[in-house]
Amino acid sequence: MDMRHLFAFCLICLGPAWGMAADPAPAASANGPAVEALRKIGANVLPIAQNDPRLDVSLNLAGDNVTDAALADVAKLPNVVWLNLAGTKITDAGLASLAGMKSLEKIHLEKTVVGDAGLAHLAGLENLVYLNIYSTQVTDAGLKHLHNLKKLKHLYIWQTKVTDAGAADLKKAIPGLVVVGEVKLTPVAPPKPKEDPKKPTAKPAEKKPEEKKPAEKKPDEKKPAAKPEEKKPAAKAEEKKPAEKKPEEKKPDEKKPAAKTEAKPADAK
């Protein structure tokens, strides 16, 4: 029974706290009209943590529905620290609404038409730590508007018109800034020629022929020598001819005994 009473007491005490933590709406309830306008176009407005009422406003999922008018509603929200405008239809003129939002620490502007004039409106965001301008129209002139943002730590400039010189100037103005640009594969090329000098080591092997092979052709000329032709009129064939005359001498030896038998009947008379 004591354990049941203890459990019931915990539910009574902690239940309201759990309910408040699970519902993020109260964090933005004070800014009802602006939050509702943003949510109608597909934006998310949430506190960055359960114990941190500062706001994270994400408009990137709304895409084409987000125009400069939405930025006017964003500017009405207090304590916005993270703002994601990637892939939206905002323009340089719309960024003017963000000029007074000193609480901003992270801004995503990638894949928008924002250019140098738009970055001019961000020059006073002294707490900005992260800025992504990937695939925008920004040039070296636009980066000059960021030189006074001493807290800026990460800047992404892929597929922009920013040059190496412009990025280097910004790094000098803001110590510790990391500028991430397009990956250049040209440094990979030098290792290939380093492997080529190793190949010439096999070139001395090419010296082995040394034109000795044509010398081997000389014995081929000796093969058609006239010596085999001299063997044809060999004396062996002549020796075989007198061998056939020997049986002719044996024939007269066989005729002599035949004459002796004919003389015997004459004595009988």
C-alpha cells in the first residue's frame, strides 16, 4: 500500500511538468500571429531545446512558398538563433528584415538567388557563427560585408563567384574562420608523375638487344651452304655397282662340272 501511494504522489507532482516538456507550442504562444502565419506556409518554429526557449525557425521545407513576406514574420519573433532559408524564393531585398535580429547565430542561405546586396544586410549580426551561401550569387565584394563579424567561425562558399583571393582576405579579417569551398582535384595530379620516374628503371632492360639479333641472322645464311649438294654425288653409289658384277663370275663355275659327265659314255664302246 505504501508503494502505491508513493507512485500516485509522483504522478501528481511530475505530470504537469511532463506535459509542458512534451508540448513545444507554449514556447511560441506569445508570438501567436507570426507563428501561425509561418506555419501556414509550411515553416517549423520550435525551441532549440526543452530547457532553452530560444527559437529555431526552419523554412527550407516550405520551398517555393517562402518569399520575402515570410521574413517580415520571422523578424517579429524574439530570440531566433537558427534560421534555415535554403532553397526558398527570398531575395536580397527580403534579407533587410533580418538586419535587426542580433540574436541570430546560424543562417542557411544555400540555393537561393541571394547576392552581394543581400549580405550587406547581415553586416550587423555580431553574434553570427555559421553562414552557408552555397550555390548563391555572392562574389568577393559580398564577403567584404562580413569582415566585422568577428564571431563567424564557419562559412560555406561552394558554387559561388567567390575567388581564393576573396576568401583569403576574409580569413585575414576574421582570425580562426574556416572557409569551405569547392574541392579541387588538381593536387591529386602530381602523384602520378612521381610514379613515372620509376618506370625508366626498366629502360636499361631495353638495352639487352643491342643489335645482336641481326648477328643471329648470319648463321641462317650458312644453312643454305653447298655442302649438302656435294653429298649427293657421293662415292657410295659407285661402290654398289661393282657389287652386282660379282655374281656374274660364279656362273661359269657351275658349267664346268656339266662337261665332265658327257665324256664317260665314250669309254664304254
